[in-house]
Amino acid sequence: MASKLCQMLVVIDEKSTIRQSVLETLDDGSSTVLTAASAAAALELLEQHDPALALVDLELPGLDGIDLARRIHQTDKGRHIPIILLISSKPGSWRDFSADAGGVIDFLYSPPDPGLLRAKVNGLIELQRQRREMADRIDDMKRLSKVNALMIGALSHDIRTPLAALALNAELVIRRAEPQGLRQAGERIKAATATLGRQVDHLVNLSSLPGDDLRPVLAEADLAELARSRIDIATGFMLADVDVKLQVDGDVRGMFDSAMIGEALDQLLLLCAIHGAGVPVRVHADGHSRRSLVLRVEMDTVLPDASCQHLFGGGQAVPGLPPSQVGPGLHATERVARAHGGSFVGRSRDREGTLFELILPRSEG
């Protein structure tokens, strides 16, 4: 028995001379053809089946084809069913259906050419199949997103417990240690646990928000001050042996969520610590543009292929979809930029090194 994706509904007056030829053209054994001789019978079939398309005769008893199309389009199952209207070629035998005719998307003159009828029907069935497959994939992605959020929530609990223990012991070292160097080590451990704790909170918040539901709290802030504070923390532990220079150009004040942008910069600096192998890091707050602020983080090193794949994407392109701008390792940072109405790009190339660039609108408008 054919699947529902291959079903089609044919509604033609049983007295019509073309009824048999249409059925012979469509009922070729590869599809299930549901037939109805009136609007009432067609609506009854829709309660039990979910056809991929409908072929409706304009000249039906009672409700005509256009009125039936509207009724089909108003039902839950029929809302997305494409409808082909079968009309007479006689002048004045049908009224205009382009403005308000439910799901009517095409028409054929009666009697229809078998080859043209078969081509249009097969094309619409294929489109409906693809649409339903896409809907199923979206549902699967939503389910996976929920599972992912639950896993991250459980993992964050397991991470926070040892972080709290580290923070407590770091505080004890700071208070009780006599050598200055040991106290400084305790301060670095404390700063590191605080930063990692913020990153865990940030990831949990991102995982709990579907799609584009991340909503920053905009307030006037200075990008240079934010960058200095985050760099001071980073150079206190994860970039302790790395030369980090901040360059500020122009007016870098704007409207943005300082917590989100700060966490994004933390993430970029952490990536520099992991992949940079001790090379100097340049942070540039650029306020030359009247419309946008630019935050750049750069290193004079090229990342390995595996790191580039994780951070910048570059996987196989998917037909019909735009190419990925970032990989999974930078997805959270890219979401922060997009939530602000901005953008985020990154690259790592020979003779250019590695660049992360976060672009933010200067104001809410």
C-alpha cells in the first residue's frame, strides 16, 4: 500500500466525461488516488487522510471548485495542501481565482494533457515530500535541542561542585600562605574558577534558549573599559605568560550587553590560551565607524586543520543553505553577536595569522 506522501485527492463530478481519463492517467500503481464526486465527499475524505495534493474540478454540483478549495484550505489538514483547479477552456466558464482561492496554486484546462497532468502532479508530490521531510528534521532538531539542554544542565552541576571547592581552597591559600608567590598563585586559581564559572553559566543560558531567543539587555557602556577588565583577569591566570596588548581607536562607547560581550571576549581569550602556544595576542577596540563598534582578537599563528574545522566550520556545503560562518566552537559567540544585531567572523590563514572579529551596532536603532 502506498504511503500517505503518495496520496492525492481527485474531486471530479462523476457525470464528467473526463473522469475516467484523469483517473487512468494518475492511478498508475505508484500512488494512492482518493476520489470524490462532490465537495461533501471530498471534505469527508480529508478527515481520514492527508493527501499530498488535490485536483479539483471547477464544475462540481453544489459547491464549485473554488469554494471547495477555500473550504479545504480552512481545515487543519488541508491548510498546506496544494490544489490544481481543472477548468473548462470555454471563455467565461470560470471566474478569477488568483486573489482569494484558498490553496489553488495552478490550473489545467479540461480535458488535461496526460503528460502535462502527470508532470505537474509528480512535481507537487515531490515538493510536498521534501516539505514534510524538512518538518520532520526540524522536529528532530527541537527534540535534540531539549536533550542537549538537559545534558548541559546536568554537566554544569557536576562542574560547579569542584569549581566551588577550588574557589574555597584558593581563598584559604590567599589568607594563610606566607610566601607572596603562593598567595599570587591562590589569587590566580580564584580568578580562574570565577571565569570558568561565568562560562558555565553562559553556556547553560545559551542552551536553554532556542534559535534566536537570546535577548541582550542593552545599556550604554565603554568597550575599552570592558576589554581592559577582561584582559586583566585573563592575564592573571590563563594568559599569565602571554603578552596581551590592547589598542583603542576612536569612540568605543555604545549600547550593548556588557555581560554577554564580556563573556564572549573571555571565550576568545581562552581560545588564544589553548591554541596560541604562547604567541602575543592583540585586542583591538575600534570605534572609527559611526554606526558600529568592532572588537578584534588576533594572533600571529595559524591554527591546525582540526582546530580550524572546530572553530570556523568549513564542512561540506548543504545545497540550498548559506555556508556556515563559524563552527561549533564559536557558535555561542556568534549567537551573542547576532542577538545584538551584529555579526561575528573568524579565520586562520597563512601570512595572516588568526583573527576573531565581533561587530556590534553602536546603538539600538
